[in-house]
Amino acid sequence: MSMPIKNRIGLAFLILLALNACATTSLSPFGKEGLLSLEEDEKRLWIRSEEEQKKLHNSGYLYEDSALLSFISNVTERLIPEEIKGRVSIQTRVIKNPHVNAFTFPNGRIYIHTGFLAKMENEAQLATVLAHEMTHFINRHTIQQVRRVRGTASFLGTLQVIAAPAGVYGLAPLLLGAVGVMAAVSGYSKELETEADRVGFDLLVKAGYDPAEAVKLIEHVQKHAEEEKIEEPFLFGSHPYLQDRKGNYVQLLQSEYGGKGGDKGAERFTRMIHPILLDNAAMDLSMGRFNSAKDAIDRFLQNEPGSAKGHYYLGEFHRKRGQESDAQTAEKLYLLAVQHDPSYADPHKGLGLLYLKWGQKEKARESLERYLSFAPHAEDKAYIEQYLQEIANR
Amino acid sequence: MKTAAIVSCLALLCGCAPYVMVGGKYTAGPENFEVDLPQGWRKHELRFDQHPASRVMLEELNKRRDPAGDIVRLTRDGLLLQQIIIGRTGIDKELPHTKRKLSKGMLPQEVAEVIIDNIRSNPNISNQNVLENSPARLSGYTGFKLIYSYQTKEGLRIKGACYGAVVGDWYYYVLYEAPERYYFTKDYQVFEQVKDTFKILKADTT
């Protein structure tokens, strides 16, 4: 029988504490004076991290798109400081999750949610997040955090109040243990987060990216959360966390990095992120996060105005939101989708459902039959057949 | 605390217990339905259940699913082991976890989507899976049937079955939840029989 997640998290933290034999909390970053070796407790932390990552990789929640992963890998590589380039392995993977978040394991494995990527506008913004996360690894923040809180009452208190997000898009399905929870939810001390901002900012500028984009990203995520009244359950989406990042970035921009321009990489980023937009919008739509979904669909259609899939999802947005005249707009969009690709099944279903509601039986029958002819093994075949049966009986 | 004590005393004085043996026809006139309740099962009377241990149990159960619309809650061996729930909720009322809303004229598939998202968005449970989502009839009205499972924070896997339909301004449901191992299968047929006898009295009760 599997152990409950709360117990697993607690046990893993206790293991982390027990493993912790060294008293020194201050550690040199990897690469400084050639340093690349691990201390004993750190080695065990890495082993623990690898175990958690295995579970995560088997969870089915990773977004596997080789072109996108290769692009993110190139951005990651561009940020790695010269002194450790080729000597450490830093890898970034994408998680299918509509919430805004990114986190790093102590062994240099960075994870970023599709929901965060969908909110970004360019490569410089992606680089901002990767540089911040990368600094947590290079500067060995996880082991420092574990040592710092060892045996303190406040640490145990922190454990009690960690609100590990559950639900389908929470942590539990990712099967993250203690290390993952700390990275994704509870975060590091304010001092270590500030260090990640400062060092990360430096990596960003050295890699030639425009640092002004860092502030824009935070403002964009904040605006989105406020508009839709979203309470993001993860660290990177939480208001106080974002506020701290913004404060630090503004200060850095006004002081040592004032006037620095650089590469934004908007076109490259838009091209690479394109497929994620609709996939993430579908998750947002199923959760009723309509503004977020609409924003992503609009961006998708800007880049691919002739996309049947894009028009279908915009139609879905209107049909599901169900405000005044939404149904009429949905019909137009479904028809446009059919025009772009007559053999694409889904818009025929959308039309069929609308006509069924409007009592236009013949048009509903035609559209629903067309849907089933293009998608004979559709998951919702039983519903459609029932609707067709009802139409026939009326 | 004082109120709870008074209610408990009154309940004892009146001979009211938190569980009442049931069996046979049950009519909920104000709630517009009738149903045959199974012999040997007990109906839980929330208002008489003031025992501190029950409070803890009910709080736990209420985290798993919102009981706001529940009208009849039945069990044979205890609410943690199996429960059949019959209820209804106004379609204008927001569901506790999803941002999506029910509305009049929704097709059964659309209603099912909202109910599924409400289960999936519940932060108190995890590993939610929808095992079946199919069209079904409830009291002769077109609706849906869901079979789903999830895990409680304590790690217990729960399996549920829910028949639902929007009729007029109300969403009606007959639901069954039990631990996935052993208990779900044990009383599933009883639940199906209860569902088959469920009858909405008037089509439109707006």
C-alpha cells in the first residue's frame, strides 16, 4: 500500500535532516576555484532528487516536444557561466500544467510548466526564469536551505504549513517528494531568492538578453492573476513571491544594469512556443480560466490565422463561457474552422451541439453525423449517438 | 459549544438519533423527489449528530465533496465505508471548486464536464481519475453517469459513481462513494437500485 503524500513529504524531510551531518550552511558555488565536488549530505540529496525525478518522468505529465525541448536546452546552455560550461549538466524539462511555476532540483534539473511558458512573450523572459532557477543549482541553495533549517522549530513549523497543492494539476500527480515540494512550493529563504535574482540577472545580461524583460514578465503574470482572480497554488504564481522578484529586478535595472539592452528573441520564442498555446488553453478552458485561455488562443491565431484548430478552440471558448451572444460567435468560429479544414472533426461537433440547443434538428443531425464520420472512435461517441437518437425520436 | 450541547440534549430527550433505520418509499416533497430506500440501511441525520468524533469524520467527508445540496445520506456500515447520497442544487449556485458554472439548457455532456472539473479542481483530494463518462437517464430525464476515483490526503483510494441531470433550475444527483477496495463493489448494485427508483415529482419547479 502506498504511503500518503503528506507522510511521504514528512518522511523525506526527516531523511534529509538525518542525512545532514555538516554544519556549514555557507557553500561556494559550483565552478568557483574549480570546485565541482559534492559534500556527503549533498550527494545523498542528489540521489533523493534523482528518485523523485524518475517518478516525475513516469507520471505522464512531461510535455514531450523535441523541437521545443531543443530550443529551451539552447537557451539554458547560453546562460551557463563559462567556468562550468561542459563540466556540469543542467537540463530543463516542461511539465503539462496550466499553473504558473518553475523549479529546480539540487542536481541541476529545471522544470517549467506549460502555463508559465504560455504567459511569456519572448526568449529573454524565458531566460530570466531559467537564469534564476539555474542559480539555485549553481549556488547550491537546496543543501544550504536544508542545513540552515536543520533542527529548528521554524523548520518543523514550515513543514506543517506547506500547502502542497493537490487536485489534478497539483503536486500529488507529479509524485514530488520533499525536495520537489521545497523547490516548487515552499521555496528558499528570502536571502537565497535575492541571490538567485542578482546572480541570475548577471547571467541574463552576460548571455546578451535584455534584462528589462524580467520586470515585464513579472508584471504580465501579476496582471493576469489579478484580472482573472486566480490564486495560483505554486510559488512562482504567488503574489508576495512575484512582488519580491519585481522589487529586486527593478532595483538591479536602476543600478548596475541600467541602460543595458539586449536580445529579446521574440520571433524565435513565438515560433517555438506555438504548439503549447492551444494545449495549455484546452487545460485552462476545462478549468473555466477563460481569460487565460482566450489570451493564448488569440496569440496562436495571430501567428497562424488560417488554423482550423485555433478557430475551433476560440469557438470552444465562446461556447463554454456562455455569455450573451457567445453561442452565435461560437457558430461563426466553428464554421470558419470547417472552412479551413473540412475534415477536422471537432468543429462539426461544436456546431451540432449548438444546433441541438437551438432546436435546429436537421442541421444538428448533419453536423453530429459528420463529426462521427470524421472521428468514428471519439471518446464522447455514446453522447453523440444519444443526441442523434433523440433527434430521430422527436 | 453551548448550542451543540443543547441540540444533543434535545435530541436525546426527543429520542432522535443521528442514524435512523430506513427502508421503503421516501418522499422529499419540498425537494421535489421520491425514492425507495434500501432495507437495512441507515439514514444519517446531520442535525442530531453532535458527537465530537462524528464532527471530525464529517469534516473529513465534507472536504472530499461539498455536501451543500445533499438531502438524503445513507450508509449500511458507516459513512466512511459507503454512502449513497441523493440531493439537488440550484443551477445558479456556484460549485465549490470549479470556476465553471451550470446553466439552464446545458446538454448532459456539458453538465458532466462541469461536475468533472469540480472533482478535478478539489484541492483536498488528489489523483482524480474519471473512469467512465457516459449518457444516462435519471428519473427518465437525459443526464449522465460518471464513475471516478480519487485519493484522500490519508492515502485512501475512493471510488464514486454519480448519476446527474439538470431539470428546470435544479441539478439533481444520486451518488455513491466507497473505498475502492472491497466496499465499492459490495454495495454498488444497491446504489443502482436506489437510482432506478429515484423519481423527480414535477418537471419544472422554478
